[in-house]
Amino acid sequence: PLHLEVINESYMHNVPKGSETHFKVIVVSDAFGSKAALQRHRMVNHTLEEEVQKKGVHALSIVAKTPDQWQESIQKVEPSPNCRGGFGK
């Protein structure tokens, strides 16, 4: 990737303090080329598959852009929506 961010968003959810279960991954790569969003997400999910399974990640938000799209977005990503539930609900 030309740019990679992993953001722990667990604090925004109904989880125990210090949890690491909800993440947003921002990936910018030439490898995404003309691929559709679903194909890009599959690429990221495949790369993180082992990590997600071992660590018990509950939610993974993926932002996958080409370098041109990243520049056009002024290198900003929309914030995640508020939590609509959680463990035990």
C-alpha cells in the first residue's frame, strides 16, 4: 500500500473498556486499479483473514482507494456511523 491506516473504533461501541473488536482500515494502493469496491474489499479481507480470525474482530470497515481517488478525496475519510447495538443487545 502507498498509504495504510488501522483505526480502533471499539470505543464507539458497547464493548468492555480496552476492547479491540471494531476497526476501520484505510488502504491506498495501485493494486486496486479499476477493480470494483467489492473486489477491493475482498482483497483486503483476504490479506487480513488470519489476523481477523485469531483476534476475534467483530467489525471491519474498509476504505480502499487508488492513489488518484485518495488525492481527490483530499486524503480524508468519512467518520463511521454511531453504534446501533453491541454485545448483549
